[in-house]
Amino acid sequence: MAVTRRRARPRFTLLVLLLASATIITLSYRGQLDGVINGARHGAGNALSPIQSAVSAALRPVGSFFEGAANYGSLQAQNAKLAQENARLRAQGLQVPAAERQLHSLQALQRLPYAEGIPSVTAEVVAQSSSNFAETVDIGKGSSSGVGAGMPVVSAGGLVGSVVSTSDHRATILLLTDPKSEVGVNFGQPPTRGVASGQGANQPLQVSFVNPSFKVRKGEVVPTSGLQSSKFPPNVPVGRVRSAHLAPSALQWDITLAPLADLSNLQYVRVLEWAPKP
Amino acid sequence: MMINRLRLPLVVVAALVVQLSVLSGLRISGVHPELMLALAVSVGLVAGPARGATAGFFIGLVTDLFLVTPFGLSALTFTLVGFGSGLLQASVLRPSWWLPPVITLAASAAGVLLYAVIGATLGQRQMLHDGLAAIVAVVALANAVLAPIVMRVVGWAFPEGEASYGVPSSSYLQPGAGR
């Protein structure tokens, strides 16, 4: 039987499988499998998303229990801070119930001062990153609502990232903090340009290519540059200058940006139906 | 027999759902367990290196569909991990209850490291960052904790069980079985 033969030659099996994986990696790297892979991703996402939604709804309390247990220390600190904040708000007579707050955050999202006139889709963040090696989130809307790969994503705070893959009712967003993410940004008036790239979760963005003759101010809010063929529209706030150093005889500023959007705590986002001009 | 062959695919899909909807949100210092990797290790432990490698390959391919890292990277890593854990298991003379968690710990650590190193050789330099040690440690420990459950489920998927003792139904769960 084939099974017996296979058992007798495990190394041969290993070799064949390693060659197969290497071939798949090579072909997908050269973009020759893009159609097949995207199709498979779309199909797999569609097949799994109803089960995923049902299971995560049913198991949410379990997840939060473990999450709570794992983050007990930080929760305690957060709790103390919140209690303080609560007392302050009570004193001001500003107690807003949770539902109303959610409404406010949604309303804030509807009245963005930037990206005006660009049609958009509002979506809820439904899952965190499925990989330990990428900064992504999943949203509960997909190609059936008009969300497409490459579209920029914003929140009330500012730029969040861009869509990397979609299925009918879900989409994955690559966050600004992912090391693969790069955004063209503008400093000051008249603008000097730089490129902000991600450095991983909870790390500030690193900006390169800013001309040393330009004066960078700490705390300055930095928007997208939106140059031709840029992946993002112009003037969407990206981050605030956290630190800026200029070593003597350096060829560029050493700048870090704190993202304006609260990327570790996203609730609702807006996907801009915008594509770069060719 | 036919139904038995459907057991592993069923287990893989179930594990994927658990990973995506529960475990991905369960973070210890920002890192979550990798159930699919633990699954590949367990198949190696239960069914030997050849089937470990084959199952690892397909589990990896399915996992890659839900990741933004280069396609095929999980398939390559899980193939090696499934094969390696099968070999480790075969080289051990006496079974004991603590062996699966320990092998899962080592194999998961090796798997994550391999994943990052191969990714970096493919041009994804950022995969070898400062946080890698934390990812290796958390994934290895969390997967070791998950190992007894995963072994039981995989034991169900391979009712005929190739390895002499990897099947969790009797031997390895009994304390003192190795004496």
C-alpha cells in the first residue's frame, strides 16, 4: 500500500514537501500565484467568517476572562486611573453612559475634519492580529460593502493603516505600526517631506529622509503628504512629533512620531474608498 | 475508514476557528499562543515523522491563508516541525506523561525561530526584531500548556495510531507509565 511505502521513506516525503513549500514561496514572492492565493484567501475567509463570528460571540466572556487574568497588573493600574478620572468627571457632572459614548465616537468618526468628500465605509474592529509577526486588525465589513485591498483606513484620531486583504464580509488592515508599513508625511509650511515607517506594536513611527536644513518642532502634528501615486490621500493626520534629534553632520533628522489614532484600542474605523491616482 | 480520514481536516478547521476567534485575543505581553503550530507538533508526536511532515505542510498552507506574512512560510516551517517532533518522539525509548509538553515546548520554540529566520532570509528583515525572544518564550510556554489537550484531539484524529505510545488514550496520561 502507498501508506506503507510512505512510512518507510519519511525522508523522501520530507524532501518532496520542502521542495513544494519552497516552490510555493518562490512563486508567490514573484507574484505568479497572486490570483490563486487571493482567491483561496477570499474563499477561506468566506467559509470561516460565519463560524468565527458565532464562536467569538459565544466565547467572548472566556477570552476576556483570560485576557483579564493575563493583564491583571496593568488592569489594576488602569482601574486606579479610571477611578480617579471617574471622580473628576462626576465632579464636573459629565457622566456619559457607555452607549452614548459609543455614539459619540461614531459621530466623531462621521464628522472627520479631513478626508472630506471621499466616500467611505464605517466598520467595527472584530479581531486582533492573527500573527505574532504582523500588526493587523480585522474589521467586520468586506468586499460586499465596497471595501477593497489598498484602501486607506482612518479613525477619529487620524490615519490607522490600509486594507491588505478582503473576503465578502471581513477585511484585514495593516496598521501604521507594522514594520512593513510606510507613509509619506509632510512637515511644516512650506512642507518638507519624509517617510514614516512602523517599528512594531506600541512603538513610535520612525521618520527618515527629512532634510537637516529644515527646523522640526516637537509636538508638531504631521499629516500625510499625498504625493502623486502615494497610497494615502493628502492631509490626513498621522502622528505627533515625539522626539527630533539632529546629530552634527548628519544627512537627515532622526525623528519619531506617536500615532494619533489609538491603534491598540480601535473600536470603529472608516475605510476610505480612495485609490491613488495613476 | 473513510470517516476516520476526515477527522484530521475537521480538527484543523476547528483549531483554526479557536485560534482566530479566541487565542488571537489572548495575549501575554502582546504575544498570543500558536495553536496551529502545536497541532503540527502533535501530529508528529502521535503519527510519526512522515505523517507529521505531511500534516504540517497542509496545516501550514491553511494557516497561511489567514496571515499577511509571505505565503508558504508556515507550510515550510510546520513541515520541518512536524517531521522533527516525530523524529524526537521516535528516538525516545520510554514514554512518560511529561514528554509531549516538553517536546511541544522545544519544537514550538524552534518553529517560531525558524519562521522568523526563514522570513528574514526572504527579505522580511523586520521579523528578526528585539521582541523575538518574548515571542519565542510565550509561544513555547503557551503551546506546552495546550499540549495535553491538543494531543488528545490529535489522538482522536488518528485512531489507529502509528507510534507505539504517542497515542494519549492510555499510556502517556497515566503518571508513572514510564517506570
